[in-house]
Amino acid sequence: KRGALLELAGLVALLGAVNRDRVGIIHATPTGAQLMQPVRGRGRIMHLTSRLLGSPEPLMNGPAEAQIPWQHIAHAAPRHSILLWLGDFPARPQPEGWGVIRRRYNVFTFRVDDPWDRELPRTSAFGTYDPVGERIVVVDPNSRAQREQHAAWREAREEAFRELQPDTLSRLTVSTREDMLEAMVGFFRARMGAASKQ
């Protein structure tokens, strides 16, 4: 997921360079946030992107939730700027002040799913390591209870994502097995097509 999200972020940054936009990055991780000030120009944006791609991976046994500096984000760019939030988007309450941020910016939300997010693997029971709980757990896709738990988890996550960004043309969900460039191009083409019909 992390690799796919970084790839998407890099593609969006390159799109900004082609369009001669200013591009800034806030890379939030469980250990804090790295603020990369907005720059313009292909060379500077490429350098910014290389800094993002070179960021160290967070520790698997460290804090689980990213520390996003929402108070800073609320005033980080001029009104009507594009704010692109890329992440996993678990079923959590909306950030404080989210309504203000949505009114100030044009907000796009990009989520990456792995195959397990969408359905349990079709196989017999197996043991796997849970890095968050730091324990071995048994996953049994043939268990009705586990399938129902997974379905409830998936629906809660989907509902939270819909509530966070109600506009279907402003949110994207892409699988780690999909081509990130094709997914991004399809997203912006859908937006352009909807705009041309208005």
C-alpha cells in the first residue's frame, strides 16, 4: 500500500509540474509530519518528489495512526487550491475542522486497497503475524463468523470514506494490483467528462 500511495503521489506531483502548478507535500506518518514547502518548476518538483520517495518506512511495531497537522493544513495554501489526501482511510471519525477544510479547498481523496481489504483469500485456514497486535493470528476464510466480521469491517470503512468525501468524482479507490497511472488518468477524465456535461 505504501508503495502504491507513494507512486500515486509522485504521479500527481509530475502532473502539477506539467501544468506549471505549485506543488507542496505534507508527508504524515505515525511519528510525525514532514512539511515540504510548495515549489514551482519541473526540476524543483522532481526534487521534492525524490525527497518523498526516499522517506524511510515507519516502524511496523510503532504507533499506528499518522499524525496529520490539520491546523497547519487549514491555512497552508490559498483558497480553492487543490488538496489531495492519499491514505488508507480506516473507519475513523472525521478530522476536527474537516468541514472548514472542504469549504476552503477542492479536496480529492485517494485510497489504496490491497486484495485482503476487499475479500478474504480463498484458501484454507492459515496463521499470520499481526504486527500491530504483535501476535500470531489464525485466519480462516471458510469461517462464517470471520467472513461476517470482515464484511462488517469493510462496510464500516466504506461508509466512513463516503461520509468523509461525499462527492464520487472527488474520491478514488484503487487496488494495489491496478496500474496507478491508468487509475489516475481515469479519475481526471471522469471529472472532465462530468464538467463538460454541466
